[in-house]
Amino acid sequence: MLDSLSTELVERLASFLNSRHDLGSLRLVCRRLHNTTLAAVASAWFGTVETDLCPRSIRRLEAISRNETFRLAVRKVRTGGRCPSR
């Protein structure tokens, strides 16, 4: 049944899921849902990105910035915390 719904409707339905777990589960159903719900995943996971400005955290920010869908989903970048000592 989900395969017969329009892409726009599937995206809209995905936006109502309340948890990252549910959204991740929906993406596992089939390839079409995996691809169609990418924007919803980006909004859920990358709306606010936290960084402590350590090298690992900077690499994560760089990776997000290279992905167009993820980059466009970022609304806030929060800094803070301390770098883990080596």
C-alpha cells in the first residue's frame, strides 16, 4: 500500500513520526521509503548539530556540510563541552 502513495504524501507522513527510532524503522521497510524519507531523517537528526570543536567533531561537521540534504536541514549549531583528553 505504501508503494502506491505519492512521494509527497510519504514525506508528509514521515514528518509526523515522533521518534528517530520510528523513522529509522520506516526507512528499513523498502528502498523507496528509504530514499523518500531522507529529508525527514535529515531534519530529525541534523536540525541541531552539537560540537565541542575537537578534531573528530570538526570532521563530523565537514561531513554534514558535504551532503546537500543534511546541510540544508541544519538550523542550529551548538558549541560547548570539552574535548575528551587523550
